[in-house]
Amino acid sequence: MTGDRDLRIAVLGVGVMGADHVARITSRISGARVGVVNDYITEKAEQIASEIDGCRAVADPLEAIADPQVDAVLLATPGAVHENQLLACLEHRKPVLCEKPLTTEVSTSLDIVRQESQLDRPLIQVGFMRRFDDEYMHLKALLDGGELGRPLLMHCVHRNASVPSYFDSSLIVKDSLVHEVDVTRFLFDEEITSVQILKPSSNPAAPEGVIDPQIAVLRTASGKHVDVELFVTTGVAYEVRTEVVGEKGSAIIGLDIGMIRKSAPATWGGQVTPGFRERFGRAYDTQIQRWVDAVRAGVNVDGPTAWDGYAAAAVCAAGVESLHTGLPVDVQLAARP
Ligand code: ISE
């Protein structure tokens, strides 16, 4: 707990997402400030630090975590280094908001869950930001209120105009589908038991060897069906739609219905959100504000937990296996500590 003073956050990794978080904490979040930034490109961290009052660049991420002037950590580093950095946060008892993935392997994610469960209170929150989006929260409230009856099906669309050049077929599962995996577990409050990835003909514009689009078919413990169209090289814009079909009706979110304009010659239409930072900008703000408030209140977590990060990793591992075999693959989930 920080009492009346601002929470001093170390942001590790100031690439696109990390720099975005630094800007939001500095300008829109109350009760917190960025005290330390770190990046493997040290000049980038130094540049960002020089623009913020009272902020320092620290070259070693583990030193930044251990720093007594740091109350909490925001991890926006590449997934491959999360394991070490999360272990350091646990060792130094620093609350941490970790961008997905929790870690890159299911076994190391489970290890993190187990290590955290030895402590007297949780420290890790995972950055599945869709849970903080107004439309998803509305849909969740509708389902919990029972107005649609028991949900039976969910149809999702997840399209990106483009993705970074290092994206391969399995990253479409682990980096993109992972959001629908978390949304399914969040909306339905149950585990996913099997995953199958179908491979329609690939988009000629996708890089050589990358399977895009993909169709993921998820089945939940109670038998609900979820299908997800993943298409990350559309060249169009960002489209994330989710439709739940229940016994008494259906509900859809993500239609991008802002202003509809008519213009000559005989054109009708509006705008599609360009990318995930614009589409989920307010959700990121809400996520970070609620995390800051939870850490200042001493509860540390108000959102997806390390277990949610582990469960998502386990589902995605089954998805990657199905990508290779084409068959449905059962999800292997350890007992929850
Ligand atoms: C990216 O990492 C995200 O998290 C976006 O929300 C998602 O749409 C995109 O496919 C991912 O690569």
C-alpha cells in the first residue's frame, strides 16, 4: 500500500504497447506515476525518461524490479523474458501487470502460478484488456443477468489489417486467438476443453508459409461451441466482433457503428477502427486505473489472474498442436493450486 502518495511504477519494455502505457499513466491515470523505464534499446528508455518529470531509465530490468523506489511493475517486454521478470517480481514482492503471454511455455506458466500461490496474497495480473472494454462488460452483464437464457454458441471474428513480419501461423493462435480464449473463459465462466484449427485456403497476400485465415473451433466443459475467424492480413482495418447465441436470443458487439455518412456519388458508410490501440484504448485505461487502485488498496489484482494466463497458454498450446495435425486436441489443465 502506498498511502496517499502516488504508486511508483516501473514500465519494462517501451515498444509500442509499453510506450502507450507510459503515456496513459502519465496523462490519464490517477494515483500513479512512471518512476522507472527500461528497454533493451537503452536510448529509447532514456529518451522516454527524459520527457517525464522524476522518471529514470534503468538499464537492467531485474535491477529496475528490485529498486526500492519502485512499488509496482508493468511488464510490456517480449514474452520470452517474462518468466525471469515475473519470478523477480515475486521475489521482491512487487505487484505486476503483465502483458500477455504470462510466459511462452505452459510448464513455466504453471510454475509461476504455483510460486505465486505460496505467497500470502496474489501479485500478478495479466493484461487481457478486453475484460475492461465497455461492450464486453455489457455482454457479460447481459449473460450473467440471464436475459439470453443459457448461452449455447459464440461466433467471433478477429481481423487485423496486418501483423509484424515475424508473425507465423502459431503466433496467430498464441498472440491473436488468445484474446478469444480469454473472452470465452470470461464470458462463460468455464474452461475450454478442446481446440481444433481449420485451415481454409490462404490469403495470397499472407507471407509465404503463413496459414491465414484460420478458423478455431473451441468446445467448453459444458459443451458450448465457439468458432473464431482469425484473419490477420486483411489489409483493411481492425475488426473484432463477438456474437453470443443463447436459448432466448442473441447479442452482438463490435459492429463499429459510429457515424454513418452518405456522400456523392451514391456512397454510404462510416469508419472502421484502424487498430487495437484505438479500439481498446479506453479498455486499457480502465484496466490500468483499476490495477493501480487495487495495488494502492493492497489487494494487487483486479482482473485476470496468473491462473487465467496459464489457462490461456494451455488452450493455445492445444491450438498449436491442432494447427499441425488438423484434428481436435484436448486441453490439458493442471489442478488449480
Ligand atoms: C496483438 O498482440 C494484440 O494483442 C491485438 O489485440 C490482436 O488483435 C493482434 O492480433 C495481436 O497480434
